Amino acid sequence: MKLINPLVILRILSTILVIETISFLLCLPVAIIFKEDHLPFLWPAVVSISLSVILYFVSRNADTEKFSNRDGYLSVTLSWLIFTLLGTLPYLIGGTIPSFINAFFESTSGFSTTGASVLADVEHLPHSIMFWRSFTQWIGGLGIILLVLLILPSFRVAGYQLFSMESSLKEKVLPKANALGFRLLIIYLGLTLIEAVLLSLGDMNIFDSICHAFGTISTGGFSTRNTSLMGYSSYTQYIVLIFMFLAGTSHVVYYYLLKFNFVKVKHNEELWFYLAISAVAGAVATSFLLVSTTKSLEPAFREGFFQVLSVLTTTGYTTADYNYWPMAGTLLLFILMFAGASTGSASGGIKMARHLVVIKNVRNVFTRLSHPNRVTVIKLNGKTTSENSNISIISFIVLYLFIFIIGTIVVAATGLDVVSASSATATCMAGAGPGLGSVGPLNTFSGIPAVSKVVLSILMIVGRLEIIPVFVLFSKSFWKL
């Protein structure tokens, strides 16, 4: 018995490279329309498809029925690394980001849907490069592995084995992963199209509407403006605000809505918890702005709820420089960087379902203190959470916080102040975009040391893959029979 099946993994990577080739080619029409250089996308497409062909012939005899969990973990991690590395080529070839480390940071931020940028002047970029930045987020939000499932029916993956590698809490709603994948793709495309149309009815042109729709639905946050959404109308900001909330909602909820299964939606505890946290945090932020600033109710409401939902859903768009918010307001946003929206959405962070499980664990502890003989169980959405799942969730949160502390120490050691280092680490792990201090909404990550950029790039990937698939590769048990 083999530890891993190299040929199967190479076959998957070959398909991944086909997806990236198509992604490069889809940027060519933009370059042609705006009469820009097409080489930053043509050459990467050539490189990508050439590697794909080579890997395909090497792995042509792969026995896809031998796909294992270990193959899944390794394939997922390698897929994100390859996508990210090749994603640097348009920046490097086009000369928009000549430094490899900066290009790697920007590419990682895109595919991990983080939205942190090293570019100080986005508005002077070629349109095709701006489109590529936004498109990388849209691809990352959908999930590369989900795309693999859609075009790899020949891989007989048990249940939705590969799909579930990105999250330990995704709800199984269909017996076949590719069937689930097609439905999620339709939902994802539908939300993107609707938002792009609504934005184009406001003060955005079609190009900006598409780019911002990509950034919103993917919870990415790359904008075509240096000041994000600060210069746009209140109509535009409200549309983005609404769709940020929708993007943070589990796609499983949309699936049930399309099936008219309202009972499932009604009993989805995570959805109601997400709605409650959004409402309470938004109201608190609005109150801070009303009390501590001269803003009237509507601007305070819009700014407070927008920034709360932007951070909570890990989107990263901004309508104000919250570095100048009252201290309590910025502290609220910092705490929300760890929250995350719903599982089964493109959002990063710890996610609402895990917070719910922790709260129920705490409640059970107090129950047992009062009633020592009572048998208590953890239930989520009406289903009992197994002891193994419960331990896995608690372990995930502990590991998440441990990585955050270590990351903050490392980044601070390179010269950043504590506020900037901690918020940069938190926002990159959660994929939330701008941080606080020197990496706030009106600043970029260009001025931080190269070592910090590499560390933060790694944290983006680790956070996007929800830690476990990456860390399991470094465990002794992974490499033992």
C-alpha cells in the first residue's frame, strides 16, 4: 500500500493548470478591448498549458480509483500553491509588479480572497491587470477544488471527499460532489451577475461593476479605486453592503431556498446566529459613530454596518478610514477579524458554526456544574455533533489562535508596531483585507519588510485552506503507513 499516489496527484494538478490557462485567456478580450499589451496573459497561458500537457502525459496511467484522503490533502495544498505561483506571471511579465515577493503577495491575496495589496496606485494599472486581480479573487472564492470536481467526473472521489478538504463543517446535501458543485456554481454565478447589473445602474461603469461584483461575491475586496468604495454613492455602498452579507451566507442555504425547502433554512442555526451577530455588531458600531462623531443617523448607520459586514464577511471593502474611529470601534473591528461568516461560503475566519459549537460547549459546562448527572450533547442544526467533530472544532480554534500569536510575534520582530503586526496577521489569516495602523484601509502592505510579506502570504494560504489540510502534511502520521 502506498502512502500517496503520485500519478493521481499529478493528474489533478494537470487539470488545475488547464483551469488556470483558461483564466489567463479570459483576460485577453479585456486587453484587446482596451488596446493593451496581451503578452502578460498570453505567455502565462502558454507556460500553464505546457506544464499541464507534460503532467498529463506523465500521469496518463494514473489509477483514479485509488484516490485517498492523503492524496486529497496534498492535492489541495499543491493546487493553491501552483495557482498562486503562476498567478504572479501577469504582474511580472507586464511589469506592473516587478518584484517577485510583491507579485507573490498580490497573487496570494487574490486567490485566497484576502484583498490585502502592495499596490499604492491601482487606478493607473492597465484594465486587463485590474481585471486579473479581481478575477483571481472570484476564482479563489469559488474554490479551485470545486472547479476540479466539475471537470473531473472521471475521478471517482468517494462522496465529496476532495471538496470537503477545504472545510471540516460543510454540510452534505447531495450524494455526489460534482452534482453539488454544479448547483453551487449556478448560485455563485447568479449572485455575481445580479450584483454587477445593480452596480451598473448606479455610478459605476460596466467594467468597475464586474470587478467589484467579483470582489464582493468572493469576499475578496480588491477595488479598481485607490480609496476602495469611499468615492462612490450611497446607493452603490448599500448594494455592496447587501451583497457582502449575501456572500457571507452559506451556499447550502441558497440551495435549500431554490429547492423550496424552507424548513431546512428555518432550522439552520448558523444562519440566524450570523444574522444576529451582523445586526448587533452593526448597531454597536453605529452607536459608537453617533456618540463619538458628528455624523447623523444615516451616514453613521451606513458606515457602521458597511465596515462591520466588510470585516465580518472578510471582504475588505472600505467606505471610511476606521483608523480614525473611536478606540472602541476599532477594537470591535479587530475582534470581528476572527469571526468569519458562514461555513459553505467564500468567507474566511473561524466561521459562525464553530463559534456556535464553542458557545454550546460552554453552556454545557455550566449545566453539568448545576446538574452533574445530566447527560448533555452538542447539537447543530438539529443534528448531534459527534465527540470527534467537537474535539476537532475546539482544536481548530486553539490552533488558529496559536498561529495568530506566533505570526504576530514573527511579523512584529521584523519591525512593525504591535497594532499593525497583530492586525496584519489577523486579517491575512482570515482573508479580511486591510488591517489597522500602518496597514489600515488607506495604506498598503508595500512598505512592510519582505520577510513579513512572505510570512503573511503563507498565513493567507494556511487560513484559506482552514489550517488542517496544510498542517497535516507536516505530521509524522501522514507519512507513515
